[in-house]
Amino acid sequence: MKDFCVVIGAGLAGATAARVLAEAGERVLIVEKLNHVAGHVRDEFDEYGVLIHAYGPHIFHTDNSEVFRFLSRFTKWHHYQHKVLSYVDGMLVPFPINRDTIAHLFGVNISTSEVKDFLKSEVKRSTFNDPPQNFEDAVISQVGERLYEKFFKNYTIKQWSRDPKELSADVAKRIPTRSNRDSRYFSDRYQGLPKFGYTKLVEKMLDHPQISVLTSCDYFEIVKDLKAKFTVYTGLLDEFFDYSHGRLEYRSLKLVFETYDEVHHQAASVVNYPNDYDWTRITEFKYMTGQKSDKTTLCYEYPLDKGEPYYVVMSDENVKKRERYMKEVAKLEETREYLFLGRLAEYKYYNMDQVVKRSIDQVSNWLKGE
Ligand code: FAD
Ligand code: UDP
């Protein structure tokens, strides 16, 4: 009998969709191919008792009070403002670029208004397309070529393994430039980590009498036997359509976790390495989780072409391919039997809050019959 909804994937998109459906009285089966819930925000205690993020560092940040209120029903927060240092010219300097970054790097005492003038003159002596056509143009139009080369060029080549000219200018919008001394990575109103971790948060979201969770189960292996009235899909977009428009590119990471017999090992929760080593960044989780321990675990991120799909790749070719898939998605969604949500299913470089917002909005619209 078609009296239940199925949600594929128990990450934040799936968990939010399941919860909103369940609270509206729908029966929900959530199917997850991994042997655990929480998808890419999974955290767990390692063998040394240190809380780590299994799929790389996750800091929650949003300006959206509806999203913050929704998640706050399932967790208390460890309030934390994320800060990052970048290892450039043998120095650890604040990143995103701010007044202190420029002062340290160039050994000058500089005021906020002088930083604005400095950046203007850096941009003026640089060559780029205006308006910006790609990632490289977008960064150079903000900070000029010299700072682009020190902080962005090689990190981006390492991370994406392609010429930064082939990446969308939208990727650059993730990183602000500041002329003041604000050294936070994000400037959103709400920032932090779930007090007892992301896994506990997702478990709490799924703890509802109308929700059943099936882990270690691939949707495509059981789809023929499922007769759901409504399917919310949060897996890979191209896989759903059997790659009929070709494969979309996903960028992967090798994450190497190292534990040290020290209270702290590095100077900040994240240190970026644009120009040195094969890793892009190192995260020391205790700074962000606030955990107290005499040991500390760090995560080294090495970008990879293949493997677990961590990132969508914002190149022209992928964006065009995505459009073709999204036309198929629109046809399915018109039937009101399907909804595609999340980073993988919409092939969008979403942050956590954007995924939660999309899920709340889209599922609420479906419930209203829209
Ligand atoms: P996922 O978490 O990937 O969930 C999809 C789920 O579907 C997975 O569990 C998968 O196993 C399951 N699935 C797929 N196919 C099937 C199938 N056939 N059958 C059953 N199950 C299936 N965002 C922030 O806001 N702040 C950060 O600091 C931040 N840091 C990040 C760091 C890294 C390294 C990465 C890669 C991402 C980061 N993000 C961050 C983004 C964040 O991870 C995503 O926005 C969010 O986790 C996406 O949730 P989702 O539910 O769409 O996808
Ligand atoms: N980036 C860079 N230098 C840095 C940090 C980021 O060039 O020190 C670029 C890089 O292309 C990266 C993008 O900005 O992929 C987005 O950075 P963000 O920190 O948002 O990446 P994420 O946390 O999603 O891995």
C-alpha cells in the first residue's frame, strides 16, 4: 500500500526532510547505504577518546534564524567562532585576508582605511576580466594578483586539480576580504557546533515514532520492491538517472588522522597550506569542539580525483551537465512523487544550513500541495 514516504540518505538533507514529514503525520522510511546516520557530518570518538569529524571539519554557521531554531530543537550548542591561519612565506597569518594579514605579511603598521587603499592599488596594477568570468578573476578583482598568488592560486590548483580559470567565480564568494581586524572565517549571526556532536543531533532528529531507519541498505537494490507515495532523494544526481547525461565530477579527499600526546599541536583549529606540502589544510578538532583531553587528534586533507564524493566541481562542463539532469528532476518533481534535495542530489556546493533550509522549504511546500 502506498501509504508511506521514503527518504534516501540519512545526512542533514534526509534527516530534515524525514523530520518535517513525520511531524506532519506522514510515515517515513529512511534508507541509508552506509552503516551509520549523519552522512558527511558524521562525528565520532576515535580510539584515543577524541571527538573527530569523520568526513572533515564541519562548523555550523548561518544567518537564517529559522534554520537555527529548527536545529536548536534537537541540540544545545557549543558556541564557537571559527578562525583559520594560512601558512604563507614561512609565516602563519590570519585568513581570510584582513588588516593583520597584510600587516604581518608586509611588515607594516597599517590602518583600516589604508588597507582599503592598499587593496585598491593591488587590484589596479593587476590584469583580470571585469566583470569577473571565473574564480581567478573574482579573487584578483578583490585582492589583486600578488595576494591571489600567495593565498589562492596554489591552494585552488591543489584542491580542484584544475586551472582556477576553469572554476566558477561563485566559489570565490565563499571567502570574504576584510579591511578590519575581524579574523573570523564566517561572519554569520549564528555559529558553533552541536554540543554533543552532529551524529547525536541527527539521531535526535530521526528519533520520532513515525520514522523508521534502515542503514546498510542501498536504495537502488530495493527500489523495485518499494511502493512509496513520495520519494525524497539525497544521493548522487547522476546515479539516479543511470548516468544518462554522462558522469558528473565529484572531488574527493584522503583524510589522514594523527593523534599526538599533547594538549594542542598547532596554533589554530585550521591551518591552510596553499603553497607547501600535498595537503590543503590541517584541522585540530579540540579547538572547535571545546573538548578537554591530554591527547589531540588532527586531520590532514589530501585532495583526490576519485573516491567518496565530497565536493561538486563548479566548472562550465559540470554546470551544463547538471542543467540537463535538473530538467529530468523537474519532470519527476511535477508528478509530486519525487523531491531531490541536498549537496549530492542537487549538485550544489551547499553548506549545512542551506541544505536544512532547502529541505524545510521544499518538503513544507509538498505538504501544502504546492
Ligand atoms: P550527505 O551528508 O552526503 O548525505 C547524503 C546521504 O545519502 C549519505 O549518507 C549517503 O551515504 C546517502 N546515500 C547516497 N546514495 C544512497 C543510496 N543509493 N542509497 C542509500 N543511501 C544513499 N558545511 C558547513 O556548513 N560548514 C562546514 O564547515 C562544512 N565543512 C565541510 C567540509 C568538507 C570536507 C565537506 C566535504 C563538506 C563540508 N560542508 C560544510 C558541507 C556539508 O558537509 C554539506 O552541506 C552537508 O553535509 C550535505 O548534506 P546532504 O544530506 O545533502 O549530503
Ligand atoms: N581557497 C583558497 N585558499 C584558501 C582557502 C580557500 O584558494 O586558503 C579557495 C579554494 O579554491 C577553496 C575555496 O576557496 O576550494 C573555498 O574554500 P572553503 O574554505 O570554503 O572550502 P571548503 O571548506 O568547502 O573545503
